[in-house]
Amino acid sequence: MEWIDSHCHLEKALRANRVGEFLDRARERGVGEMITVGTSLEDWEPYRALAQKHPGTVHWTVGIHPCSVDEGWQDALKAVPSFFATEPRPVALGEIGLDYFHLPKFPDEAAEVKARQAAAFRAQLELAYQLECPVVVHSRGAFEPCVRMIDESGVDWSRVVFHCFTEGPDAVVALNERGGRASFTGIVTYKNKSADGLRAAALRQGTDTLMVETDAPYLTPEPRRGQPNEPAFVRDTGEYLAGLFGMAPEELARQTTANARAFFGLAR
């Protein structure tokens, strides 16, 4: 049984010199590969080096997270094509998108931040269209604007994943009808009522395009809540989803691993 953590952030583990521990624990739990996702220019080179050091185990992406869109974002964007020209190549552009949750409280400042995020998202979608690469979308409190901008971009929806999906079944239908997909984190395992809609969304999407992620070090799944999240824990979310779908964990592991390989173009 092999799982892939389709979305994590290894920056803190790198700084603490603990990546080796994370990889060992992941292997022990059947998590053979992971994708560490870029959020700003500062983590792209460390992630590239990490993927080079652990070929076939660690994959990486580049992207400007909406909360990292500062006044100098255009300079960072200019560097993206050079990373796609290196080896190992990023497996996606992301995470990119819109975040209306972390906004300044003053309306004028919030409007300025939203406009800057939109400009950066639009420019990165244009680049993804040119590169014909997968796109990892961050959408928080901004689902409809994100969908609209992707529609306008011409990006192939079959190459789009909304990571850490937190919307309900109607929203997942909107993605699936366009050819896009949602990826699920440990939130789906939570026992609070707000996770009910998320479980309904997972069931509505089905397993044909399902991917499982940790978003580590955040969103630790049950029964490990209270600990920092890490790639090894994607198995807990996967096993929970297997129960939700009435499948054997081995079967869901095979399906989600195949889905992640196909989406990100990972070697078999």
C-alpha cells in the first residue's frame, strides 16, 4: 500500500533540519512520495534542492501564494520560467489564487490587497496557460472569483486542482463539470458539523479524480490533532476517506496514488 501526499510544505522541516525524520516516518507508514508546494520566491530554491536530493520521493512546485503577494510580486513572477527550465522541473504552478480570509480590516486596504491578489493570480494563470502545466489553486473565501478567473484564463480545467477544499457538494460539482477537481485534507476527518458538507463534497466528487493531502504542517487529521502535521499523516486521512467510500484502504491508496501521478505527471 502506497500513498502520495499531494500537497505539503516542508519549509519548517528544512529550517529545523528534520526532513530526514519526516521522510523516514512517511516511508514507515507507506507514504512513498510527497509534493512540497511553493508559496514565494524564498522557498523555491530550497525546494528544488530538496527534490534534487530525494529524487522520486520529493517533488516540488513554484507559485506565489495570495498571502505572499506583496508590492514586489511582479519581480518574483519573472523568475518562475527559469525554475521551469531547471531539473528537476516543478510538477505544477502553485499554490496560487485568492484569499479573502486574511485581509486588512479597513475597507480601503482590503480592496487594495484584493486587487493585487487578483492581478497576481491572473498573471500566474496566464503563465500556466503558456507552460501548459498543472495548477494548484488556493481559494479561501473566494471560490466564485477563483472559478471565474480560471474560466477567463483559458487554462485547461483538467489540469486544475483546488487544494484543501473546504466548500460543499454544489461547489465540487461546479469544478467537476468544468473538468477540475478538489483535493482533501485532514479537515474531512474532523468531528465538527462544518465538516459534514466537506464529506458530502468528497462523496459527490467520487474517487476517479480524488487526491489526498496533508497541507502539513497545518490541519492535522484525527486522531492526531494537537500535533504538527507531516506527510506520514496523509495515511490517516486516506484511511478515513476509504471508510467514507466503503473501500479497503489499499484500494483507495492505489486509486489516489494513480490520480496524483496522472495529474502531476509523476514517473511511475
